[in-house]
Amino acid sequence: MTALPFDNSYARLPERFYARRPPTPVAGPRLIRLNRALAEELDLDADWLAGPDGVAALAGNTSPEGADPIAAAYAGHQFGQFVPQLGDGRAVLLGEVIDRTGIRRDIQLKGSGPTPFSRRGDGRAALGPVLREYLVSEAMAALGIPTTRALAAIATGEPVIRETVLPGAVLTRVAASHIRVGTFQFFAARGDVEALRALADHVVARHYPATAQAANPYRALLDAVIAAQAELVARWLLVGFVHGVMNTDNMAVAGETIDYGPCAFLDAYDPRTVFSSIDQGGRYAYGQQPRIALWNLTRFAETLLPLLAEAETEAVAEAEAALAGYAQRFEDAYHGGLARKLGLGTVREGDPALAGDLLGRMAENQADFTLTFRALCGAAEGPAGDGAVRDLFVDPTAYDAWATGWRARLADEARDPVETAAAMRAVNPAFIPRNHQVEVMIAAAVERDDFGPFEVLLSVLAHPYADQPENARYAQAPEGGGVGYRTFCGT
Ligand code: AMP
Ligand code: MG
């Protein structure tokens, strides 16, 4: 068996789907980290990957046997503006492997040199954004949220020029696929219905095989993608995640979180929170994400019109009916999740209002999102736990007034309080990638070549729902609720 047993289905699609292009070698490759648990999941030989041949392959210095490196073509709406050609400008898909559960997974190098889609970019990635993506995507996976994964990070030994000179790195990203809403838009914009059909058939077979049996498989595909995105965005909101750049080229049709550029987690709860320095209008603010997902899905539905029905009016009716299902799907996932966060096993009338009331009080009182829900787990065991929650509110009585109604509702559930608290701890993480900790980690690596903080954070975030008293400081909120924290796109 070869170390990377590739089977490249995307490269078997028509030539206009991609550009064949090997990665560009780097001067001094050095393994920063290999994700051995993920290698195992993918049925890959971790020792080979960590050895000289593996590192050379992960750096893009050699092409491993069976690889067929391609840069994928795609388009996309960036902040609402359509760009007909984007594409992998600094990434290549090495190939696909079948994991231990039989799922096909992409193995992509990000930061692997210029491609025909690079435009004015250098095709490279800086170390800081590579570590951020590695850490945050792995944290999301540990939280149980669908996401691309990080298999390895390699230092290139080459500088990349940004506003300053920075060390370069290559990330090995693993995804169910890298097919985006923007991939469909690329062909739709060119009126290439044949390619759209081939792409849709590929996605059906690969990600949503059950839809192939439907009377109208393309309608079923649209429904399935809408459902997956509605659930994904609900999951983001439930952990305080702000993606930051929900352009249609950053929305994967398989329903995984992808493209960890300016993303960040809320500290103090405020739905208007925007971290990205380029998101001046707040288009991708925390609380806007459900709306934006629907906007993106509407663009996706438009690309499918030629496949949905022969007659255009009929196709539009199919698309509209599918999109009309989004709101309910999202509400169910979001309110179901909020109820679980509050220790409620079922959603009853009044529960969304109860949760909404708490969130409103948290926003008014600058309460830390993650700490509040985690502290509520203790309060579910009895009023002795109230102090820890109250302390998180500027005006602690804002919590008291709410807690009375919550306790009354919990009593209806007639569940043992200890059991309730345990169920709550399984959905309310103690540990998220705290922005101030991520910055400390990046500074240590970039300025001092010190990857200690990266390793520590990774190991803490691998068990986000465990108490880990010895790591309590990684659960703490920053001074001042993290107000004013800014992130930058990962270029
Ligand atoms: P992103 O903001 O990472 O989603 O990237 C948007 C587009 O810009 C994609 O087509 C990327 O491939 C491209 N891009 C981003 N950074 C670079 C870079 N350093 N060199 C070439 N292309 C890039
Ligand atoms: Mg992108």
C-alpha cells in the first residue's frame, strides 16, 4: 500500500473544472505538527507522514505517488459583489482518500504556491493564519461542529511579504470536499449547463446519495444543502462562533465550516459583534449569519434553476419552495440547541422566549457567552450555583429576575438536577479558542519560534466539555469582555 492511497474523483471531472498544477517546492520544510488522530481516521500512515518523505509531500516539495494536484475553479459573491473567477489561488488538491468509515475526503495543501487563479497573490500563507486555522478548525471538530480539519502544519523556511515580513507555512486541510456554492456559480455564470449537471451529479453521489432516489434529485439536493447549512449556522450561533467572511466561495455544499480567515468566538455576548477588519458594514456580524446563509443559499438555488425543471417558472417555483423551508429548519436547530443549553429536554411554547430573554439580558450586561452558559450548568443543580452566573452580569439582578422563570420551567421537566447539569455540560463548552489566547499563541510562534502555547491550546481545546481545573485559565474571559478585538483575512 502506498502511504497516501489516492483516488481522485474530482480530477476525473471535465478539464474546465480545474487547472492541473503541482505545488511549488519550499526552501526549508519543517514539520510543526502532524494530527496523528486524524491520520488514523483517514487510515494513513502517521509515521510515514512525520518522516522525511511525508514532510516533503506535505510541504509540496515532492508529489506523492497517486497524487494528481489540481487547483479548482470557482467564482463567488464577496461581500455581495459577484466575482466570476476566483479559484484556488494558493491551494492545490493533492487528491482524495477514503477514510475508515468509507467517506471520501479531500487532502489539500493551502499556501502551496501560485496557480493560474492567483491573480496578484503570491500563493503563499503566513504562519499565523495557518496556526489559527489549524487550532480553530480542530477546536470546532472537538465541539462536534461539522468542519474541515487540519492534518498538518509545515513551516516553509521562506518569508512571505505582507504588511511586514512573516514566516511562511503550509496547512494540510482535509474536507468532505472543497466544492463551494461558488463552484456552482462559476459554471452558472458561463451558462455551462452541462458542467452544472456534472457537478450536481458529483455532489449528489458524493455527499447526498439518498437524494439520487428522489423524484427530482436536484430539488432534493437543494433541500439537503439548505438543511445542512441551516443546521451548521445554528451550531455556530450556539457556541458563539463568528465566521467573519461568509462569501459564497466560503460556503461548502457538504455543510462543513470552511475558510478560517477572520473568524473568532464571542467573549461578551452581543449579536452585533464583528471581528473582521474588512467587514465595515457588519454584513457578517454574529447575529446576521442566519440571514446571510439564506442569501447565499438563494444564490445556490439560482445556479440550479436549469436543472430543477424544464420550464423556468416551474424551476423558480421549486427553488422558492425549497428556500421557504430554510427558516423552519434553522429555527428548529437553533431553538432545540438553546433549549438543551438551558437543560430542557424538549422545546415547549415559551422556551424560545425564555432563551431570548436571557440572551437579551446578557447583551445588556456584557455577560460572557461561554462562561454564562457553563456557569448555568452549576446553577441547574441548585441556587447555590447562582453566584457564579450573577457575577458575570454588570447588574446581577438581571439574572435573578430571569432565573426564577427558568427554575419554574426546569421543574416541569422533572429531571434529576445532577443529571440535568451533566446534560448541560455536554453541550455548553468550558473551553473555546479565546481570542486573547489565540493571539498569545500566534505571537509566540511567529516572534520566538515557540510552538509550546500552540500545543497546550490544542490539547486543552481537544476536550472542550471537560472541566479541566488545571487549565482553568484557558477558560477565562479577557479583560473588558474582548471589546475591540480585530481579525484580518488570512492572506
Ligand atoms: P479567501 O479570502 O481566503 O476566501 O480567498 C479569496 C480568494 O483569494 C481565493 O480565490 C483565494 O485563493 C485567493 N487568495 C487569497 N490569498 C491569496 C494569496 N496569498 N495568493 C493567491 N491567491 C490568494
Ligand atoms: Mg476562501
